[in-house]
Amino acid sequence: MSTPRVADYVDEFCLDLRQQLIADEFRWGDTWLERSRLGQEDRTWFGMMNRYHQFKNAGHPINWLQVAGDALICWVREQHPELSPHWEGDATP
């Protein structure tokens, strides 16, 4: 038996991530398009810290698919600035 690699789980993870993103879109709509790229690192870090505090203080497990979804949103904003007029003129870090 070969040693498992993280890359072996990408397809499974992406299927689950897609479902999480669909659920998030149902709840939040396209509000992710309205936020600027500027400051997204701080907003993402704040969201992660909030999830961590919920875990430490209330025992809520961290939803890693939501963490990955936040990272994907940041990536899309940086790779595809043409998708939103809110991103025009944002400096690429």
C-alpha cells in the first residue's frame, strides 16, 4: 500500500467545497463581488480568528470548507479583477 498524498484528496475536497459554496451563495448571494480586494487579507484573518474563538470558547468545530471558500474568494478577486467594478483600480499586492 502506498503512502497517501494530500493531492489524492483534491477531487473529493473540491466536490464538498462546491456544495459548501452553493450553500453559501444561497445564503449570501453575490456579496463577495461587492467587497474590495484591498484589505481582504485582514478580513480573511479576522474571519479565521472568529472561527478559532468559536472553537475555543464554544466548542464549535472549524468548518474547513468555509476557510477554503474564503481563500478561493481572495484568489478569484486577485486572478480575475474584471469580474467586479469594485475591484477596478485595486492595487495587486
